[in-house]
Amino acid sequence: MYEKCQQMAEDFVILRSIQMSCVGKRQKRWQSEAEQVKVENRLILHTSFLLRVVVHQSPVKRNSQQVVNTIRKYWCLNNSMLLLNLVMNLRIYLVRHAKTEWNDKEIWQGNVDIPLNEGGLAQAERLAQRFSKLSIGAVYTSPLSRSYQTAQRIADRFALSPVADQNLRECEISLWNGLTMKETLERHGEAYKEWSTNPEARIDGVESLAAVQTRVVRAISDIINNPVEKDVVVVSHAIAIRMLICWILQLPIPFHKNFRLDNASVTAVDFSSKPRIIYLNDTCHLGE
């Protein structure tokens, strides 16, 4: 272990000198974006390994944010990536909220605050039964009723209170809220096409998918930065969870349509040296 740390530290010094020579007005530029990404990715890998040694070999567990802040001060690395690399064996269960009347009618909900219907309440109870067999230390949720009600049923099994986070809310799509997909394409076809294919699309009344991804990843980073000894449940919405899955799998955002996320489904993600999806869209607890 010591020899590996020493070797990586020496390699780090070389990589860091390359990075620093390309920073600043009077110094040379990167030869290409690919060169910059390659060097910085290697720096992140080296840093994460050395940090894990520091954190886990110390007799006193250190605050991960303090370590990250110290590293960023001198090494200029990405905060979220460092946080992910400091976490050891954290499992997060991503849960899409149980169904509502609008889900049954297949119309867009966005941030309209629609509560669960009778079928949704039954789904939430089955979710709670599923998680009751696991070890859950925290439940986070979107503040919208359909998500909070789902989270509350799960949290009750562990005498927990759901923690609402605005960054877990659904995408703002007020331009076509209350419409079916057919109606959306008939009335706002061009706007929908631009929004669904261009992650940075700027359309009045519609949040860009890139913006959704940024805030959802921020929410997960905050959860990772406040670790508990047990697993974590995060209840959110279809588009929000899809954006997170694309980020985890490093998929282009428009590819989010290539997989399903049913109401009351569970997707498990392990966060260790990197996030890994263990299973996707599991609904076996619903018995349907």
C-alpha cells in the first residue's frame, strides 16, 4: 500500500505540473480539450485513491467536506467527483413516486401538485413493505405531494421524517402541463422537439433538461456529503431520475427515452469509487 501511494504521489506531481503549466494568462494553453480531460481525469483518480487512504487509515474519521475543500484549494479539482470518490459503499435507492389521477390519464404533470390517487396510495404502501426488509437511514424527497406522500409511507417504517429538497422536484413544463403527448405535439410540436433533443433549449415555461440534470446531481452530491451508516431512499419524478441515470451512465441526455421508469419503481445505485447502477425500474413489489 505504501509503495503504491508513493508511486501515485510522484505521478501526481508530474500530472499536476502539466495542469498548472496550462493555467494562467502567461502560460501555454492545452493542446486540445481531449488532453485537458485526460490529464484531469487521471488527477481525479489519483486524488480519490490517496484521499481514501488518508480518510480510512486515520484513527479519527475526518469530515469529507473539509478534506475536499483542502484538496480543491490546491489542486483545482471538481467538487462533485471528489465527493463521490470519498464515499465507500453507499447505496441509494431511486424511487419514482406512486401514481396519480394524471398518471392514469397519461397527461403531463410537471410541477403541478397532484396528490396520489387510491391506486397510488396502495403502490406507496407496497413500496414501504419492500423497504421494511432493508436497512434505511434517511429518506429524501421532492416537495411535491405525490413524491412526499410516497416518501412518507416509506419513512414511517423506520420512524424517520422525509427530507424535502427542491432540487429533486420534477422538470418545469408549464407550457404543456395537463396535456397528453398527442395534444402536446399538436399544439407545441416544434417547442417539444427542441426541448427533447437540445439539452440546453431555452423555451418560455419549460426548464431545460440540462438544468434539471445539474440540480438533481447537486441534490445527490449533498446527500453523499451528509452520509449515514445505512442506505438511503430518494423519491423523485420520472424526468428528474432519468437525468440522474444519464449522468451516472454518461449517456447523452436525449438517450433518456431509451429506458422506462414506471410509477413506484425502484432503481438501485451503489456509490463507491464511481456510481454504478445495480438494477433499473424494478417493480416486483407491486405484483403486477
